[in-house]
Amino acid sequence: MNRNRRSLYGALAATLVVGWFLGGCSSGASVTVNVSVPRPLVEPIDAAVGIYYNDELMNYVHEEELVEHGVYRIDIGASQAPVFAQVFDAMFETVVPVARVDGDDPDAEIQDSGTEGDDTASDPQPVRFTRPDGTPPAVAGIIAPSIEEVQFAIPKQTGSEFYEVWISYRLDLYDTNGNRLGEYPVIGYGKANEANFSGLGQASPALNVATIWALRDAAAMLSFQFRGQAQSQDWLAMIGSTKMHATTPEQVAQ
Amino acid sequence: MTIQRLPRHGIAASLVLAAAWLAGGCVQTTVQGVRQAETDLGDSESVVILSRKHKTQGETEDDFVACVSDQVNSGKDALPILTEREFVDATFPWFEPRTAPLNMDDLTQVINRPIISERIDEIGVRYLVWIEGQTQRSDETGSLQCTVVTGGIPGCLGFLSWERGSNYEASVWDVQRRMTVGTLSSEAAGTSFVIAVVVPVPVIARVQEEACANLSQEIKTFLGPQDSTGA
């Protein structure tokens, strides 16, 4: 009996020691972020636009191995359509989802699934967009968001107290005939203070919070700045938006 | 009835633990407040406790803001509180880390927009309390060693102490009158330690909790019904 008890204590102690050592090492993290954002409080632009979400955006996963810190996986695909839908619904009078019809290869835009974006940026030919039922969309222009790059940093790399996430978006701006007229960049930044997460296993929840803040920041900056920037103003002028300056936002503190 | 005498080293250990407990419970606190204008919280109005999130270091802990928010909203003289999350969601994207107004001029510009002022009226927020500061650990001394002795039993020996200091400041903005009505501060410092003779016994100075309790009481007094002597 006494021997059994000692064995039990020994096992417990060994577990604690092993746990202690493991706790000192970071073994990466995996987060799946599926959130939306509040509806932005902005004056809508008087225009009807179509929004095209490509498959790469909708299934976006960033995976990276940090030397000595493990493998980190950030899955943000499921959040893209809800976040952009919420933002564009507030930014424009009318928003309709559209599909893209490509010639021989309807999946051409998702062939390159890296972080360099889809092929729309270099596509010299007009792109045909339709409503999901195949009919032409009654819109003045079309916006196609894509993710160009995701980066993150952990406190052990930077020496700071934050887990940080950057999401770099590109919005391709088309006219109703599918001619690409320009693009608009959006960068979302989020951080989570490690002090808000206790000890062991803090990487996943902290990275999750930082990613949510990055998505939220991208939504905020897009809704806040879009109508005041030259690229979007040019596009709005070309597609014939009438009340593009309902209000003029101030310079945003960076 | 049998009374057993404690061995000498047992008495010594007990005395050390008792002294440690008493000393550990001691936290020095300082509170200060500057009133710049009278306050008058209406029946249907509420207060929001917010933290600054734009800094690259020294960000206020989420649990401190939650603690102040909860304590201001409870107990004697409780004030109606709208949580930070409810407020920033209701005013999205105007109070996000990169877009929130940093001073009264910025706030005035934001609130002067009809779409924002209507929403602020709708949710009934009268005062914004911006909290800055944090609790930091410093001056660690001593050492503590733990090992697994014969038979697989873990044991620790040593003494470790450290100091923690909290330093928080709150600016109170009157949304209706577009002005800063006061600044409150709460500081606390205390020493925590761990004594280990086989079993480690931590004695933690509840520094942040004291700072939270003091700042919450300050906010309640500051924004609560004013007596004739003022704050």
C-alpha cells in the first residue's frame, strides 16, 4: 500500500516536472477564427455595387513554422464573407454578391493559392461577373477583396508584450463590364497583450484575440477611410457614384 | 486532553509564516483626484470605462478595466455602466484602437457627426472614463529551489520576494458638454513572497485589486450625487 502510494507520488512529481519543462517551450498554436464585426456607423455611399469573394479568400489559412517556437496555423477563411458583407452593407446603398465567370477555366483565379493574391491583378481581359443565378448584376461597379499576406509575431520573437497579427488585403475595383479600374489596399493590425492570458497554453487564445482585432481593424479602416482615398474616389467617379462625399472623414491617426 | 509541544523548528517556521502573512497583507495605496467641472449623471444616463489600446507598451490590463467596471456598477452608490465592448460595438468603427479620439478636440469632432451623436444619445452614455496605466512586478530577490527527493516526493526550499506596483490614471470626459471634467489616479505598492520549507507558501500582496477598489470608489464618488461640500 505504502509502496503504491509512493509510486503515485513519484508519477505525479514526474508529471509535474515534465509539465514544467514543456511549459517552458512553445509548441506553436492553431486558431480558427470565425467572427463578424459590428455594422459600421458610416454614411452609405449612394451606389449599388457587387462583391466577389474568391475561393482563396474564403478558405484562407496561414501556416508558418517559427524556428524554436513551433508551427502556427491561423485559419481566417470563414470570417471573410461575414466581415466584408457587414462592412460593405453599411458603406453602400445597395450590395449584391456576384460570381465570376471565366472562359475555359472557371477556377483560374484560385490556382495560385499562395499569399500573392489571385490573378485578377494582372488580368488584362475584362472579367465577367454575374449574379449567382447567372443574370447580369444591376450594379455600378464590383469589388473583389483578396488577402495578399498575413504576418504574425509572438512575444518571444520580438521581446514585446504582445502577440501581433497583420492582414494585408487588396480590393480590386472593377466597372460593371468587368474592366479592372484600380485597386485599394487595406491593412488590419491586431494585438493581444500576453498579460491578459495566463501562463501555459496562452499562445492559441492570445493569437485568436490578436487575429480578431486584426479583422476588426481592417473592417474599421476600410469603412473609415475608403471614401476619402484617391484610389477609391477615382473608381467611384468612374462608375458614376453620385453622393460619394456624404461626409469627409478626418485624417486617421496611424 | 493532551497538549503536544511543537518542536523548536516548527515554532520558528510558524512565526516566519505568521510574519509573512501579516507583512504580505500590507499594501500601500495613494488616491488622488482633480475636479475640473461639476458632474450630473441623469437617471437614464450611463458611464463607460475604457482603456487605451493604441500604445506599443504599457497597455492597461483587460481584467483591470473589467474589475473597475464591475465594482463601479455594484455595491453602495453603484453607477449604471455600459461595458467597454458594448460601447465600442455600438459606435464601431469610431472608438477602435487606431481610430479612437485621443483628446477632447478629437472627441468633439467625432461626436459632432449626427450619425454618432444620435447613437450616443440612443445608448445613453454621458461619461467616458479613459483608464491608462498598469501593474508591474519589480525588485525580485532571493531564490527558491524545488527538487524531487528520494521516494519521488517533490520538495522546495528557499525564499523569494518581489514587489508589485500599480499606477493607474483615469480621465473623465463629459460627452454631453464635450469637456474633461476631472482626472483621478490610484497607486498601490506591496511586497509578495514565497517561503518554502518542503511546501512552498505564497503570500501575495493584492496590489492590483487594491488599486481597482480604490479607483472604483473614486469614480463612484466623483460621478455620484454631489453633496454641498463638493468632491
